[in-house]
Amino acid sequence: MAFLFRWFMRAFIFLTVLVIIAAGLAYYLAEQSLPDYNKEYLVSGPTGEVEIIRDRYGVPHILAESDHDALFGLGFVHAQDRLWQMFIMRRAAQGRLSELFGPGTLEIDQLMRALDIYGSSREAAAIQSSEITADLNAYADGVNAWLRIVQRDALGRGAPELFLFDSAIAPWIPADSIAIQKLMGLRLSDNAARETLRARLSLRIPAERVRDILPEETSQPVMGLPEFSEMFPDLREGPVEPPVRHALYPLAPVGQAGASNAFAAAADRTAAGVPLLANDPHLALTAPTAFYLARLDLESGPAIGATLPGVPSIVIGRNENIGWGLTASYLDNQDIYIERLDPEDPDRYLTPEGYEPFRQRDAVINVRGEDPVHMVLKWTRHGPVIPGNHFEVEPITPQGHVAALAWTGLTSEDRSIEAAMGLMRAGSIREARNALRALVVPSQMITLADKETVALQMAGSAPRRHPGHTSRGRIPSPGWLAINDWQGIRPFSEYPWVIDPPSGIVANTNNRITDALWPDNLSHDWGDTFRIVRAARLLGAREYHTLDSFIEIQTDTISEPARTLLPLIARDLWYSDAAAEEGSAARRRQDALERLADWNGAMSEHDPEPLIYAAWMRALQRRLIIDELGTYAELLPQPEPVFIERVFRNVDGAGDWCDVAQTSVVETCSDMASRALDDALVELTEEYGGRVESWRWGDAHQAVHRHETLGTIPVLGLLTNIRQTTGGGDHTLMRGLATGRAPEPFLNEHASVLRTVYDFADPDSSVIILSTGQSGHPLSRHYDDMSTLWRRGEYIPMSLDTDLARAAGDGVTHLVPQE
């Protein structure tokens, strides 16, 4: 026995030593790819010396004598700190992820090959002006200069992930930057997915009930439109199996495309008599985040703000003359077309002129560890045929038909990068508006401020639809009817905009931006109904605003839906029962209602009331829709306050949702509210214990910033994911959209990944913050050094002062031209 024990211990010690050696070797190799910020590099490309000062948070201040050299420096620092992120985004756009990750990303590659975003980006690169081409090449040269240094000096392959997913890195080219901007545009639009969701629901419930659960913003009654089942009578609803998608999947679920807040006050509405501007774009939480902070010395003057790794511009920021912020416009720039195949020849489809052949091309996708996958890419006159179940088209595509996507971003006539560069260089609001004419995707509302006034401008290609369009773009349309074709792109002069309004305030929270009638309404679906109410109230509450008041608004956690819905759904429940026995379900309900009666709607991470409210709304929506929708209820995981309000106010008969059709009694909305509250309290008690006073919203509403490739790998996920308690909620200005899905339905997965406030009274007092940090390297101290500040609603300086950057900085890099 002693002999066996000795050998067991020897084996255990041996394996332990092996693990320690392996871990040490892994750390050593990963650490090699950490860039040295205090170094001089001899590089080919710049025309003069470039000095890069990194401040204490790793923000590079790129000092150069020309735009060429400044953009060269930006490419260099992007590659130093975010090489893996750039590498993966380029591969995603190219449809080449499976070469690294195997079959798990095959459906992404099939989609991207079908859309051919990279092909149209290469064509777009060839039509840019000579100035923009020079900018793109300067940036690419900076990226490639760092790649050559990594190769020459064996700097850990440039990113630790490349030891796990071994691959050669091709040089960066201008088309790569254009493709990344297009990819961002795809991620920020969910119009096509909304069309298919509305169509699927219309197969299950009447049209008026679809309008309850997916409320439409209309300026006139919607009457006489054909329903999806009438246009395609042979189609029958199928089973609902929510797809499990890879973390790199580029299509956002409905409700999780771009969201954001931006507001600005003109000079006569600020205490200092000079404009203020605030902006916080909302995206899926990732580690690292999508944005990267930088300062550039340009010939037009210095600019500072947020960049997108891979794109040579400051996309949100300020220069010495103007500041700009972005919010998703929710323009409807996508349509799904159902194309009828020729029964005699599946390579032909029906058009208004008869059957015509698809444009076709063969493609081969290399898959790690498996045989290559061959696919035939097909295009119709509307756009590419959608492969598989992307946009969830399979359940709504009848036999003998295919679905095709029309999207403004698929054009090769795309000068969006020119808009981004022009905005960064603009010296006035007029120059900024002129630059925005070139924007195609992503469509944005751009909030502008200079030293005197403020403006708000929509930009991005807006398709014009025929007044007689059979579905008005609400649901997928028959592709063989000419009346459903786009009628070209609207001129920029028709896009909504305002400058120097009488109120002195402009604001956008993805809310409706026009009251125009069809077909000029731009969209049926908008991204916000409640945040704009809260923003308007807070912006109007003060005659004069300051930097501090803008920060207070930006980080506000009051839920307008909670203030609206609780008096409505609990109107028959407040203090309506006799005192119940301690520990009973009735007593829990009474205690919860008493707490909510005294609650002001603040979604504080430290309080139990937000958790009770969120769980109640989730349980209530499920009770309301489960009997009508069955498994289709899984398509609507997040509570929709507008729907619940319609039901409890019985708008257009929406109160019918309260009655459970399968029972013989007629349930009231009060019955549903009471039962849903009991459901919620049982769920919370099981998860967090029986002491309500110990419940905390932040414990459930944790923000999870996931590394998109390492985050799901055991152990590595613990090292690369950032998890922290947060306040806010689905509809607060400091937004934190919950997943709605078990087992952690209240996880915060979509929030403000960047917050910034510009003060033109003292520009160097402007502030900014990222949700993670500058670096994409998990071993860097700049990987997550901003995340705690972000969680607490704090900021770092957004200053163009180089002396301030040098003080307590993190190093100075010199790029010296190679003779």
C-alpha cells in the first residue's frame, strides 16, 4: 500500500510540475506580445518622426507633422493594442473564420460569402478620391509596420490568441478598413430580422395582436394591407428552435442592434455660455470593447475621441472647432424579398419580365480539421440569396422560393469612409454636414456642436419605396412585383435635420425622428420610446446646463416604464388584501407591493426594488403571451413596456391578451398581474433566498464583457471575461439591456460601451470613458483599467494638452523614418 501511495504522489507531483511549467511557458509566450510603449522604432512609411505619448490609461497622443504620418501612427497603435480584434473582424468580413475555428463558425462564413461584403469593399476602395486613398494607405502602412516589427523581433506573434489559433497575417490594405465599416453597419441594423419576426408572429396571431406585441410607429391608420399568410397561402408555421449562435455572429437579434443617447445644449442654455455635447453609444458588451481612444495631430488641427480599430478616423470626438456624437437612426435600409423559383429550372427566379437566371459564383470555404465546403453563391436583382436560416428566413420561406436581402450597405459605390474622415477634419457644422453626404452605412443621427450652436442631422443612404408597396417594408415582400422594388436612394436634402432650435437643445435616443406619412416615414420601428421622455424631462428641468449636469443625465438610472407601468398594473393590488400570514405567498406579494409603492423607479444596483420590478415584468409578459404564442414566446425574451401598457389600457382591444383562451373562466388583467407577481417572487426567492432586504439588483444585473473568442473556453474565460455588478435597466438613460433568457435573465449584455461629454467653455475639461480598457491583451493593465470607473459612472480627461498626457504617462514611442 505504501508503495502505491509513493508512486501516486510521485505521479501527482510530476503532473503538477508539468502544469506549472506549461502555465509558465504560456504566460511567457503571451507576455512577449505586450508592446513596449517606451521605445524607438525605425520604420519605413512616415515622412517625418512620429511621437506617440501614452497617458496613464494607455490613450495614445499621436504627434506628427502631416496627416499621412498621423494616420500612419494610428494604424501602428491600433495594431499594437488591438491586433487580434482587427484580424478577426477582417476575417469575419472575408468569410474566413472557419479556417481558424472549424465548423463552429461555418454559418458565419457562408453568410459573409453570400453578402460578399469584402468583394464590394475591394470595389469601393478603387473609387475613393485620391486624398482618401492616400489616407487609407497611410493607415495601412502603419499597421503593416507593426506587423513587420512583430515578425522581426519575435514579439509573441503580436497577440496571445495567435498562439492558440495559428495563422499567418496578411498585410493590411485599404479594402480591409472599408469592410470593417460595412461590417459595423451590418451589426447596427435589425430591420430584416424584424420583418421575419413580424411575419412569423402573423402566422400565429391576428394582425391587430401583432401590432400589440411589435408596436409600430405610424402617422396614419394602417388599413387594408395584406398579411403575410395571404401573400403566401401555402406557408405554415413551423417549430420554434431559438438558434445558438457563435459569439462572433454578426447579425444582432431584434432589439439589440445599435442604440445610443446624444444630447447637446446651445450657448444660451449653458451656464458658461458655450455649448455642451454628450454621447454614449450602446453596443453588445465585449472585451475589449469596440472602441479605442486616440488623439491625432492633423493639418486641420488636433482631434481626440473614439476610433474603431481598423478604421483610420476618429468616429466620435472633437477637434478644436466642433464636437460630434453618433446615435443609430433606425432608418429602415433593409428588405427581405421572397423570390419564386422557376418550377422547371431552380437556377431561375420570377421577375416582372418573367423568369431570369440568378447571377451565380462558386465559393470554397476552408474549414479547420475538415474537408473544404463548397457553396454556390446566388444573387437576384434585389440582392444576394440568403443561405440557411440567417435573419430567421427559413420558417417564412415557402417551398419553391428563396429569400434575398436588399441592403444599402451592399453597394460598391460606398464612400462612407470619406464621411468619417471629413467629419474628423470639419471646422464648422456646415463642413460637417457637407462631409456627411457621403455616408452610406451605418445610418446615423449625428449630433453636432461648435462654439456657438448645436445641430442634429440624419445621414446614411435611405431607400425610397413605392407608395403602393404591398408590405410597406413591414414584412418580407414578393420579389416578382415591380411595385415592391426600391425606387432609388433619397437625396440628402430630404434627410431630417435641425440647427439652432428655439429650445437650444437637441437630443436623440433612437426615438422617432419624423412625423411624415408613408412612404416618407423612413421606418416603422424605432429604438426608443421611453429614454427620450426621461431625457427631455431632465434637459428641460434646468435653464442652464453644466458639464456636471450632462454627466448626471448621461448616468441617470430612473426607469420611465417603471413609473408608467406600476401604477397601471398594480392599481387593483395596492393594499387590497387583509394582512397575510408571515411567510405566505400573499405576504410576500404584500411586502413587494409596499416596497414598489415607495420606490421612485431608480434602477440602483444596491436595491431590491429594481429586481422585483424587472422579474415581475418578465413574468407578466410571459403570462400574457404564452397561451396565444406557445413556443413562439421564446422569440420575445425581453419585456416590451409599450405592449404591457397597451394591454392594461386596452388599446384597440389589446386587453384580450389577459384572458387565457384555454380556460373556461375569463381572466382579468388584475388576475394576470397578481399571478405574475407571485411567479416573480417565487423565482427570486429560489435564486436569492427568502430575505427580500438582501436582494440586490446588481447581483442579477451583472455586466459581462466577454472575449469573443476566448470567453467560452474554460479557465481562459475566467481570465479574459470582465464581470461586474451594474445599475440601470432596459429603458434607462444609463442603459443596460438584460438578456431575458434563462438561466440568468437579468445579465446586462448591451450597454453604453463609451461615454463622453464635451465642454466648449473649457475643452480640456471634457471627459470620456470606455467600458473596458485600451488594450486587447488580457495581460495588459490597460485591458480593464477603465471598467471600474465605467461601472461607477466616472470618467477620464479628454484633453489635447500634451503636457498633461506626459505627466504620469505610460511611455513615449518614437517612430523614426527609415532612410
